[in-house]
Amino acid sequence: MAEKAQASVVKSGTNSLPAPAKRGPGHRAVDARDAIAELTERAQEISLEAGSKVSAAMKDVISAAVGIAGFAVESARDLVQYMVRRGQMTPEEGDKLLREAEVAHSKRPASERKRPTASEVQAKTRAVQRAEAAAARERALSQHIMRATAKRTASVKAASKKSGAKKASRPAKPTKAKSGKSGKSGKKAKRR
């Protein structure tokens, strides 16, 4: 036992720095939770981005199938890639389907191939709506400025009329005669 006591004394004597405080196992969880939260947020952003891309591709393909809009090979490619990633189709099946779609699309007349897709039509419609809304805001702003300017001008005119009426209603103050030649001549006239 004496040997064990000496060994522990020697160990503690060689290490003059105080031992760091031991942390509980929970200290790592905070970092892990932050990392998991960050990864979850990023995954959701990617999902939303992919979902919007896939939904636009679905809209294009369905509109083309119905004949409402033109066919976009890019939209078909996006859908096939999505299905391959999800395991709903093998890459070979996807490639075969895309080749068939491209061949069928190239056989269509040029007027059909150049027809705008549903996404393009929607983008143009939104751009027109945004431009109209911006023009309406601009008109409303200019009307507001004109009304404010007219109101300000009217209030300035009214204030000037009131101040003019006050000046007219005040009696004129008598002015003092200035001393000068006329004052001296008046004294001389009294002496003579």
C-alpha cells in the first residue's frame, strides 16, 4: 500500500498544472444539436428547391401532354432525374425514356417545337403583372405627391392671406421726422 501511495504522490507531483474540470457527457450534445439543426434546415431548403423544380417540370410535361403548351425536353429530363434519384426508375430506363422523348420531339413541326412551355407562359404573365403593379404604384405615388404639393400650396396661400389681412387691420405707426436739413430749416424759420 505504501508503494501505491508513493506512486500517486509522484504522479501528482510531476504534473504541477491543475487537472481540467471534467465535463459531463451532455456538453457534446449542444454542438451536435446545432449541427443537426443546421443540416435539417439545409435539407429542407434543398427539398423545397427540388420540389419547386419538380413541380414546374410536372406542370410543363402535363401541359404539353394535354396540348395547352409546348413540350420542354429539359422538364422531362428533370422529372426523369428526380425519379431515378428516388429509386422509382433505373438510370437505364430513364436514359431510354429521354431518348424516345427527344426523338419524338424532333419529329414535330418547327412551330410546335418553338411553342412556349407552361413555365415560360407563367413567367411572362407574372412579369406583366409585376410591371402593371409597379406602374400602378408609381401612379399612386405621383398622385399623392401632387395632392400633397397642392395642399401645401393652399396652406401657404391661406397663411399669406391671413398675414396680409392682419397687416392691413393694424393702424399705421407714426414715423418720426428725421433730423436733417429740414429740421434745421424749421428752427431757422421760427427764429426769423
